[in-house]
Amino acid sequence: MRLGTNPLSLLLPLLQSPPLPLLSRCCLSTLSTNGGAASRRRLSTDGPAPRPTVGQGSVEVLGRSYPRDDFTNVTAKVLAKVGRNLHNQPHHPLWLIKERIKAHFYSSYIGRWGNPLFSVHDNLSPVVTTEQNFDSLLIPPDHPSRKRGDNYYLNRNTMLRAHTSAHQRELVRSGLDAFLLAGDVYRRDEIDSSHYPVFHQIEGVRLFSNHELFSKVQNGEELSLFEGGGRRTPQKQETHSLEAVKLLEFDLKLTLTRLVTHLFGEDVEIRWVDCYFPFTHPSFEMEVRFQGDWMEVLGCGVMEQELLNSAGAGNKLGWAFGLGLERLAMVLYSIPDIRLFWSQDERFLKQFRVQDVHQAVCFQSLSKYPPLHNDISFWLPEGGESEAGREGFTENDFYELVRSIGGDLVEKVSLVDEFTHPKTGRRSQCYRIIYRHMERTLTQQEVRLVHEQIERSAESELGVQGRY
């Protein structure tokens, strides 16, 4: 039954409740500025997985072989991270964050039979199909997030997931109405203290039937999730009723405010910013006030109904959110460099061996070893095409080459100069590479060997012409 002239009148007592509390955070002294069948296979915990390899004709990862083609761009260094599962290593800072989030949802949201409402899935394979990673989330074929230069492809149809949302449809299709999903994700990106080709996400999804959403609203039986003949507006999707979306949005923001309050305390400000994601509408980002600036910590929104329809849950509405574990850990524990999460240095790891996951930890920095920097200048390929990618030379091509050779010795790569020859029109770029070992002092001699290999490989693999 449709409402009369004032469709939101029955929701006003709930929607006009007092403002959500401000949030706080402890130990915030340092942070750099800046955030199918294959996937359903669980990772083995019975012993070490077979070592991933990149061969001439195939890529071997997690015990399976994938044929190479013109899209293959995954590197041995990145594949070596597959199966490390830092979020499942007890007393690792990413594990601590994950366990705190789990504990909060387990204790705060209880099903009708007294069991936790949210199930947790943290061991799904990161190897997914491109259909799972993009199409299942309604990401258009021409969307820039599909670019070969931004992702790690095993071949044209298979990749390392770029977000945990790649599993969203299959979990909903399996009949789950409320779940958390944590895992490692892979993206080609710039190189600095807060970006790394592998990071970790946790996301949550919750679906509501008509009764579940409106059961606590006065005369809620007169309300409906859906409406006929509606149109898409900035506030809602075509088939959704405005009252359903407003109540779903309220529940989503309240859930996430409680989560961040649980993690950081009571005093730090938050704000909500409207944004765009292909798989939610309306969509929002949560920002928190940190060191005088607003910092984005998560994205969320009302799930696109087309996604739910394709997963067999077309009679429900849902919300979803996703956040980065590294970003939260860097803020919560004052970890200054994202490479530290991969360190096996006992001085780092022992600081997180706590008796209780809720115990406060303020990371004490290891000795800061001196950096060394070297510049590299080259002319870009004249035709724009490079062997590294169908899209032509991109900065990510160079970042990935540096990463594959220098590994975690490289702290930062930045473009410091660009030049276009006035007569020939050829373009030149100069990059500064900062090298710093996390556990010892580097010598200029060993850095020079790495740097020279980068110079040679840039010419042979990217088609640039050196200006050394």
C-alpha cells in the first residue's frame, strides 16, 4: 500500500533522532598523506602452497595453471605475495584489525536464535575471473578501472582480484543476507609510503526483506521496499521507494559510525560525502578528521538492485561497505610505511603480540635508516605503444618495472620533470627513485646495481630511450 501525500511521515521519529556521535582515535602520531569456481576455492591451511611461478606459456598459482596471453602482466614478485594472507596471521597488525571488526559485529548484531547475524569469510582465493571482478558488479566494459595498466592479469579472462567485492554476488547467491568478507587485493599503482601492489580489504553486506526493514517503524506494514513507475534520482534507484532508501541509508551510516567509534573512540569528527560507485546508489564516503585534515576511510552505499536481482535476491534491498585494513592499521597503530606490514623483522612483529585484540598498541618506530636516491631520465616511445601494455606507455608501467626489480628496497618513485623537445615533439620524463631498506643501511654501490638494471630493463621492456 502506497502512502499518501507525505511518504516519509512514518519515518520521521526515527530519522530525526539525535545526531550520530563524534568519533575519536588513539595513537595517531604519524601517517603519510594518502588508501566463479576459482574464487570459491578456499586456500589450503594444511601446508605451504606450491610456489607461484610465471612461465613462458603459463602462470602457476595456488596449485593451478593458467595459460598466458597478450593480457598477462602479473609478475613473479607480486605472485610471491599470494598465499601470505597477512590478515590471517595471528598477532599481525592486519589480523588484529580484522579480529576487532569481527568481534564488534559478533557482539553487536545477534540473530533471532542468539547466534551472530554476520558470517565471516576470510579465506577465499584471490584468483578470480574478470566477470566476477567487473561484470558481476555492473562495471561497464569501457570503465577505466578495467585497464590492463591498473590490474594484475593472469590472462584476458583471469586476474588477481582488485577488490573483495568480486565475491559479493556469489555469496549473496548462496543465500547469505549478512556477511563480512576479508582478503588480499592487488592493484598496479604508484610507489610511496602508503601505496603497495598488495593490500587488504574488509567489506560488509546486509540485505533486508520488507518486514526486516520496516518492522520497527510505526505502521510499517503499510510501507514497501519497491515502487512501480519510479525514476532514478540522486536520492534513490528507479525501483526503490524513497522511504525504504532513507531508512536503509540511516541503518548503514549508524552501523558504520558505531564501528568506527568502536575502533577509535568517541572524540574525532566524521562526515559523509556523496560519491559514485558503479555497484551502489546512492553512494557515500566516510571521512574522519585527522591531523587537521579530512581523510577518507571507507566507501559504502545502497546496493544496485540489478546486482541483487542477478544474485537471486530481487525481493530484498541491501547496503554494502568496504574499507582498507592497512589504512586503519596505519592510523590506529602509527605505522609510518606500508612496507612494514610485510616485514618479518622481530622488532616489528613482537609489538603486536598482545593478550587481547582490543589492547591499545602504539608502534615504536624501528631505526630510520638513511635513504639513497637516484634519478632516471628517458625519452618516451614515439608511437606511444610499448611491449608492456596495449594502452601504450603509462606511469604505472614504469612503477611496476621498478617494483619488479627493486622490490621493497624502493620507498618512493616520483615524476620530477617532464620535457617536450621544441623541434621533434618527443617527450622526456625524469623520475626520482628513493631507496631505503627497512632493516639496515644500504650502500650506494648495491643501489647502483639495482638502478642500472632498472635502466636496462626500461629500455628493453618499455621501449624508452635512456638519457643517462
